[in-house]
Amino acid sequence: MEFVTYILYSFGSQRFYIGYSTNLILRIHWHNNGKKGFTTRFRPWKVVHVEFFETKEQAINMENYFKSGKGRDWFKAHFNVNERFISD
């Protein structure tokens, strides 16, 4: 099984969302078409960054890194954004 850490962006609200999954396509579909949940308020979401991992632990560690101060600094440096990050 492959795990993926992803970063989504909502152009309308200028917000980022960071998560991990084993099925990126289904997960993004849920974010954009689900009937409830936090991310429904900021649709549509676009994928802006993806990283693949062999283990769930690796994917969660990367998710936590992106949610940390250092991870946000890395992201801002590579994507030149002024961000508002949100998460589950």
C-alpha cells in the first residue's frame, strides 16, 4: 500500500489544507464534493503538492512537518505564498 501526503489550496479563500491518504483521488473528491466536514466551506480545492511514502508513519510525519513552523517556512519559500493553513 502506498501513502500520500498532500497540500490543497482554495483560491477563493486563499487557504491551504494538509492531509494524508491511501487514495488521493478519492480523498480530493471527498473534499470537493462531500456534504459535510470542515473543508466543504472552502471549495473548490486544487492539489498544489504531493509526496508519496511506503508507510503510514512516513506520511503522517511529513503531514506534521508541513503543519509545523519549519514546514510552513519551507512551503512559503518554495511556493512564494502568503498562507492561511487549516487542518482537520
